[in-house]
Amino acid sequence: MKMLGLSKKDTTFLLIVIALTLLTPILLQPFPASSTLAQFNAGYPDLMQRFAIFGIFAIGFNILFGLTGYLSFGHAAFLGVGSYSVVWMYKLLGYNVVPGLILAIIVSALFALLIGFVSLRRSGIYFSILTLAFAQMCYNLAYSVLTPLTNGETGLQVYTNDAQVLMGENSPTSPHFFGIVMNESATWNVGGWQFVFNNGYYFTAIIAILVFYLSLRIFRSPFGLMLRAIKTNQTRLNYTGINTRPYTLAAFVISGMYAGLAGGLMASMDPLAGAERMQWTASGEVVLMVILGGAGTLMGPILGAGFIKYFENIFSKINDQVLHGWFAFLPDGLENFLIGVSHFFVGKSWHLTLGLLFMLVVIFLPGGLVEGGQRIANAFRKRKSGGDDAETEAQPSAAE
Amino acid sequence: MDAIILQILNGLDKGSAYALIALGLTLIFGTLGVVNFAHGALFMIGAFVAVTLQRILSLSYEQIDPEKTDFLGNPLKVQVPYVDSWFGADVGAWLIDWSVPIAIVMAIPVMLLVGFIMERGLIKHFYKRPHADQILVTFGLAIVLQELVKYFFGANPIQTGAPDAFAGSMDFGSLLGFPPNSIMYPYWRLVYFLFAAIVIGGVFAFLQFTTFGMVVRAGMADRETVGLLGINIDKRFTLMFGLAAAVAGVAGVMYTPILAPNYHMGMDFLVLSFVVVVVGGMGSLPGAVAAGFLLGILQSFASMNEIKSLIPGIDQVIIYLVAIIILLTRPRGLMGRAGVMEE
């Protein structure tokens, strides 16, 4: 079974991804609404939209970092630019998201072209610092001089006296896609379960599938091979007479467009844009996602984005009451001790968990979750085939 | 003219902080070849050492004061710091007042310890890994340290005052023959600049005039040869990491009266200090110091109203603009050695 220019394996892979994405509202809602475990459900629109949006962001970042090895610390700038573009289109034309998203992609591509053209003259840590410098410049400017464009600290939003020339009599008054309103959902109650099918989620999810397909094609194309060659040994490529700059620049612009699209989608779900989206910690976050999932792999960025956003949501919700519920079976002293320890990691301190996890992944599992999964799978496979060396090989990864 | 002098003075204290952090960063890079994104966190930890010491000194117990009564005529309970009752009221008050400078004494061993633990426990394993990995793991560490501080001290800035003796401002203008009150400069900022100058001078003297420093400089120039001569260069480099951590720490301690410490101050300073290091030249100590002061002063000039009205927004971006221009025209930085990290 081959389709869309993909090999058989990739087609299956893509179909699985499509199925998982479309069934997300059901899959992420494994516990009945009334059960105590319902807090681990993730099937509500806001969170699912973030999965898809940050998935797109991470997929794009992976095309640059995963394939070429250039570590950009400034991708949040494109995210912000995308958001601002979309909100400006709301203000000028109306709440249809399509013109905004197109503008977001174009504007972020222009920004990426400019920043990439300058930054890619250097590599390694200098590239990281140049991109960081550009992103911080954008952030600072958005807060200060560009206030007429960005509305400064308040954030850009739509006011009633905005032009909105394409707004008809019956047009929805919130972001929509040709009449399909983003924040409307259909709810389906089965037994104790409640499944929410949100228009916004499906809109972002379908876009996410499209851009995932695109990245799959890039990975398998000669262009993707060239990018990987740059990561492996750029000097050798230069000596064979290949000018690598156009390739890296193309990768940079593509990943910038992905980021712009993600930023635009954020504003499509919630018609707001603020400068804090451009801060360098936001750039750090996407780096975390890609590394955690596995840089240079297809599935890694999506896994990483989902993982971080899920645990961000769940961990920050856990409070004393929940902890008491969990540890109630223990003797009082031990219970309080465990709750005290857990305080470091849950609730508002969830970033601590994230930082630790990130360090552990970089130290022990540079390939991220995907590599971890592969190691486990390999260990099992070897054990089945009965080799004794499987034990010795599996051990270090378990001990680490 | 007085406006220009004022801007130079204003740039000095920020420049001092940049220079001190950048000095440590570039020292670590020059010796260990490690890009340390957690260096800003060390600066922040130093600042919170000062906060902690002030809290410890201010620990107090309740005592009934027989001479005072509240408005109902009952004996009044007053808070008496332990230090007051141990050393007498005068010495106790003095200790609390001078807690920030005293914190330096506490910060140096604490920061050395933190530095050693960090180097032996984590950084050591990253010598051979690519720079990207070093950046990432120290970035993770910075998040962890920052969140730990946030957990214990809360998210809000904590005001930590300078000793009363340095509370006012100095009329710098009248010294130079300008009319009085034309150039006012807070005493503490002057203290900070002098302090930074002493620390920087101390580090340079240590590297220049001691045998230990000579070995370290030799190691920076050619690690392998020094190793072949039978010198345990790794041990010395670890000590240098501790020294860099201590420099960042005391820089943070002394900065608390200028900027109320909060948990993300490290990150804020880190980005700028990195830019400073790159402008000065990776691994160049004089470059880091010169670029620190240069960028601090440039930044305060750019925030003059005359210049801001000429080029709007320049005060926000000047440092980054300088960094971009330097990186594109002279990638080794102002004073970097040719061939070091120049790709």
C-alpha cells in the first residue's frame, strides 16, 4: 500500500499518526468524568489544541535542529510574529482565520529569511547566541518602540472600533474558519465518559497532520539527506564543492514558517497576542520538547511536545488535597514527609521537575524518549531470540 | 558634558556586574572548554546568600519590655534579634545593617562548594560532549536552581538594603567643578564599582603573579603539553571553576542593594553576559572585562533621551546590535585569540 509518494512503511506510519490525532479526544479521556482519576484526563479542548500547536512548533524546529544540528535559541520570535499577524488580520478584515494564517506564514518566512541570512554565517555556539540576540531584540522592541503595532504590555487584541471590513451581518464574533467557529464543541456522553469534540482542535489537528506529512517528505527527500550530511560533517561537504548555506537557510526558513504557523494558530484559538510569547524561555521550551522527544526523529518532537504540555497541565494541578488522597494509606509521619517531598515537584514547582527531567535526558538519553523506547524494544527483542549478551547490553541502560 | 559623565557613571555599575559574570564565564570556557548556561544562576545564588544571611541575622524572639507599654497600658512585647542579645544592641544593629557586605564572607565558601559540586558532579562528564549538549544540560541545571530558589524564597523580589552609611548619593559633579547637584551618584554604586575593580584586579593578579596562576594560564594555552609535563591540570581547572563560581557569587551578593533579588535575575543577566563574552572574545579575560564595561556604558548612553528621540528603541537593542555586528565582522571578538572558536 503506497500513497502520496511515501514508502509502504511510511504510509502505515502516517496512517497511524492520522488515526491517533483524530481519535485524540477519545484516547486522552480514559477515565470516567466522575472518577477520582479524571484529573489525569487530557481530553479537553484547550489542552488538545496546545498539543497540536506545540507539536507543529516542535516538528518545525526539528527540521532545523534535528537535521542540521544548528541549535537556534530564537524561534520564539517567529511564534510571536505569527500571533501578531493573525490578530492584525482580525482587526483589519474580520474573524476568519485564513487570511491571518497566510500572512503569519509569509511574515515569519520573511523574518526567518533575514535572521537566518545573518545568523547562518556562523555556526555552533555563535549561531545560538546570534539567534538569541535577534529574538531578544524582537522581544524588547515589541515591548517598547513597536507598541503601536504590538500594543505593548497589554497585548494585541480586537476592539469594537476596529475596521474588520470583511465582517458581515451574521459573521461569528470569534475566530472561525469559513463559519466553523473555533471554540464550539460537540459533546458526546457515553456511560460515565464525556468526550468533547472541539472544532478548534480538529482544525489545528488537520493542519498538524498536513505539516507532519510535509516534514515526513522533507526527511525522506534528497534535501533532507543533504541537511543530515551538514550535521554529520559540514567541512567535508564544503571540500567537495557544495555550498551548504542555501540548504541551511532553507531549513531555517521552513522551521521559521512552522513556528509562525504555530503562533498564528495560537491566536486562532484565542484572539490575543502578547510579547511574552517571544521571550527566550519560550525558545528554550521548544528546544526542551525536541530534545526530550528525540531530535532528528520523526515522532520525537510530537512526543516531546505532548509529554511536556500534558505534564505541565497535570503536575501544576496536583495540590495538597490530591496528595493527601494518594498517600492516605501510609502512617501519618511518612505521609506528611512524602507530601513535603512532593511539594518540590508538583503544583507551582513543576518547572523543577521539567528541568531535572531535561538534565537526565541530556545526560543519559541524548536520543530522547524515542531512543529510550528503541532501547527497551531492542532489549526485549534480543531476549526473545535467546542471546545471553542481551542481558549485559540491556543492563547499562536500565542502570542509568 | 555633565550629562555624558553621568551616563558613564551610570554604565559603570551595570558594566561591573556584566564584567564580573562574563569574567567567570570566559574563565570556565578558557580552562574547561565548557559553555556554562548556569552561570547566571550562580550570580543569583550569590544574591540569595545575602538574603539568607540577612534573614539569619534578623532572627528574633519576643521579649516583654518593662519600660514600654502599649496604648492599653499593658507591657509591650518587642521583637529582639538574637544577635542583639548575644553581642549587645549596638553590635547587633551594626551586624544587621552591614549584612550585605558581611555576606561576602559567607558567600565565598558557599560558592566554592557549589562550584566544586557542579564541576565534579556534572560538568566533568561534558568535557568531550558537543557544545550544544553543554548548553542544554547547563540550561536544565539553571532551571532547576532557579526553581529551587523560587520554592524557598518565593517569586517576589526581596528588598535587601545597603548599610545606612552608604544610603545617600554622592555629589560627584562638585568634585569636578560642576555646579552642585548636577551629577548625583549613589554611594553604593560607587562601592560596587570599586569592589568589582578589586575583584577583577585580584583575579588577574592571581593568574599573573602566582605559580598556580601561571600553570593555569599555560593550561589554557596548551592543555596537553602541561599535562605531559606531569601537572594535574584537571585539578587546577576544577579549582578555577570554583573561583569563577565565587566571583559570580560575590558579584550577586553586592548587587542586592541595587536590584532586589528575584529568582529569575540570573537568567536576565546570563543572556547579556553571554553577549558580553562573545563581544569580548571567547576565552579572553581582558576582553570580557573590557566588553562588560563597554556594553554597560553604551547601554546607559543609549537610554539618554536625546539619543532615544534620534533613534527610537535603541536603548532596548543596542547590546544585541553591537553583538551582531561584532560577530559578523570579527567573530573572534574584540580581544579573542585568532583561531579560538572562530568558525
